[in-house]
Amino acid sequence: MNLRVLEVLAALGCLILFIALLVMLPGLMEGMEGLAYVTALVAFIASLSTAGYMIGKMAA
């Protein structure tokens, strides 16, 4: 598969994960909404970084 397509698919998948976490986590962590948003952001950054690392490894 073309690496550009794979990068776009990984970015879209991570964005969907981020939106899902933004919607779900505040309801699950009632009383700690701030921590829920930070957790969603950290999970998004971690998943996007991991995807980028794996794609970079494939390109090399």
C-alpha cells in the first residue's frame, strides 16, 4: 500500500479515536472532566505517534 494513503488512514483513525474519547470519557469519569480531556489528548498523541513510528519503520 502507498505510504501516503497509509498515513492518511492512520491520521483519520486516530482522529476518530480522539473524538470518541472526547465524547465517552467525560461521562465515564464524572467529577473529573478535566482529567478526562487530558487523558483523551494523551491517548490521541500516543496513538498518532505510534502510527507514525510504525509507518516510518515500514518506509525504511
